[in-house]
Amino acid sequence: MELKLLKNKNLALLIAGQFVSHFGSGMQSFALSLYVLHLTGSGTMFASVLAISMIPRLIAGPICGVFADWFDRKKIIVYLDLLSAAVIGGLFILSQRTELTILHIYLTVIIMSLISAMFSPAISTAIPSVVTQEELVGANALNRFALTLCYMLYPVAAGLIFGLYGISVVLLINGISFVLSAVSEMFIDLKTPNKKKTKPSYQDFKTDFSKGIEVIQRHKLIRNIMGLALAANGLIAPAISVGLIFVANQLLEVSDWQLGILQTALVSGSLVGSMFTGALSKRYSLEKLLAFAVMAIGGLIVFIALNASDFYFARFSVNTVPFITLVAVAMMITSIAVITNIGVSTLLQREVPLEMLGRVSSVKETFSMAAVPMGQMLFGIVFDYTLAPIPFIVSGGMVIMIGFLFYRSIMENRKPVTAAVKAG
């Protein structure tokens, strides 16, 4: 991991700000779900808090990408962090006066999701705005490492603080985290190459939105990157979040502490992957590294079918050996998956002009986000109607094929995106 990049004040402030705000938001999301579960005792209501947050982002995401390319991105991320602090601060004050209801929580989640829909495309352009192209992989790896560490820590902190002090303290901490994030972002020198100087109109919006779609349609590498992002979220993510847990819980019948070890292995794998991505990208081209990483994940998913078969786990009187195998495979998958995520982000940042990156990134994020629940539902349905190894064999085979097709495509001569844009 290239820690020397943190000497770049702008990058260091950006990563620190994101860590703080993600930590607070993660704590709040986790604690609100627990609060709803305690309030209603309903698993459906518990899950709905997470599910409802996706709907506004799916609808508004591509639209917000245009605005992120129009206006001063530094002001966008600072003002939105301050707005988030105000929203959460308002909910904190409300929690001091009355008991929060499901309606209060739903409204807050929806508002925060809309803010996030605007924030995400703006922040996606931040890293390529503060580092050189040669530093992109290392900077994205550092950012991914910090966020993974955040995702590992906030559930523990949220559970502890919520259990001891209740939802109000969690809300207060999250509000403060947004203020701290905004303060750190105020000191970042962020390039805004396509600042809209005239009063925008609907026709301006329609034209610029269409240009973003045209970039995706005309540039083969970008289309392929989008395909890999969809595969990662629609096939790989469900294999981990649904498939691995199903095998561990239903087939191996692991204990609670073993399930905790499996979850720790998943996060640890992500940390390891982010640490070595920079070094690997110096030995291999990013396109080839991404293709081989996807194919390797596909092979590991197919290998999980072995753990899900009677042929393997029925040979052991206890589940120790199959469980160790599953943990090792899980850790390898998440390690390589991080390489895939960093590769996708970096290639988009390299190939798409900075003035159009907000639009293209928002489209990618929207489709990727939509692919996750669809893939999870499909995995669950297939598990109910087929033998357990089948979903892993099918999804793993599809991932291998997608990786192979991507590898073949990068062997061909590709047209630079700038040429594609000018041709339009």
C-alpha cells in the first residue's frame, strides 16, 4: 500500500473526511435498523429500513450525475455534508422530545438517500481531481482500505453505543461526523473543469445527460467495465452475501462464533486485497489484472460448490475441515473482489474525461446497486428449488465467461474515449 500518497494534503483530507462520515452513517444505519427491530419486533420492518434507502438513489442517481458535472464539486460535497448534519441534528432534537416513530425514520432515510444520490457522483470525481493518473490505483486502494476498516469497526461501535446509550447518542455522533467531514473537505483543492456558468435549462440537462449515455455506448472499454460492475454486484456479491452464509448456516450448521469468524474473514480479505492492489498494478496492466481477477473469482465460486456437496462435507464427522475450507475460499474471494472494485473505479477514472465522470459514474452506480438485490433474490430462489451446488456452478461459470470476454476485448485495438466524444 502506497502510504506515501498520504503526503498529498488533498488526498489525506478526502480519505479522512470520507472515513469519518461513513463511520457515522454506518453506525446510524445499523442502529436505526436495531431500533426498528426493537420497536416493532418485525424482521420485515427491520430489513425495510435498509431496502427503502435504495429506492431514491436508484431513481435520482443518473439525474444527479449531470448536476455533479455542472456545478462546483467541492461546494456540492461540503454543502451536502452540512445538510446531512442538519437533517440528523433535527432527528436528534426530535428524539429528545418524543419517541421516534417508523414514519420519522422512513422520512429521514429517504431524505438521506436523496442527499447521497447527489453526493456520490460528486465524490466519485474527487480522487482523480487530486492525484495524477499514475497515482490513481494507489489512491483508490488507500481509500478502499480506509472504508473497509470503517465497515469493520462501525457495527461494533454502533451495537455498543446503541446498547448503552440508545439511538439519540448514535444520531448525535453521526451529526458531528458530517460536520467534521465538511470541515476537512473545505481545505481540499478540488478541480472543477466543467463548471456551469450560465443558468441551466431543461434542454441543457437533456443534452448533457445524453452525452453521458453516448460516452458509454460508443466506448467499448467503458461498456465492458460497466458489464464487469454488473457482474460483480449481480453475481459475485450475492454468492458471498447469500451463498456463503447459506452454506455455513444451513449445510455446515456452524455455531454463532464460527459465523463470526466467517464474517471477519470476509472483511480481512478486503483489507488484504486493498493492500496489494497497488503492487500488482505495477507488474501487470490494470485491464489484464482486472480480467484475471474476475476469472479467478469465478473459479473460486465454482469451488464453493464442493463445500455445498454431500460428496465433500458428508465425509467428515464434524464441520471443522469444511468450515476452514469455506473461510479460506471466502477470504480469497473478497481479497480478489477488492482488486476488481478498485480496477473498475480506476479504469473509469482514467478513460472518462473528468468533466463527464459524474454522469458516467452515477449510471454505473445505479445499475450496480440495482443488480445486488436482484442477484440476492435470484440466489435465494434457486437455493429453494435446486441442489445447493448448482447456483455456485452456474454463477461461477458465468463470471469466468464474463472475465474471459473482457480479456478478449482488451486484446483488440480500442478507441480512446476522447475520440469517441469528439466523433459525436
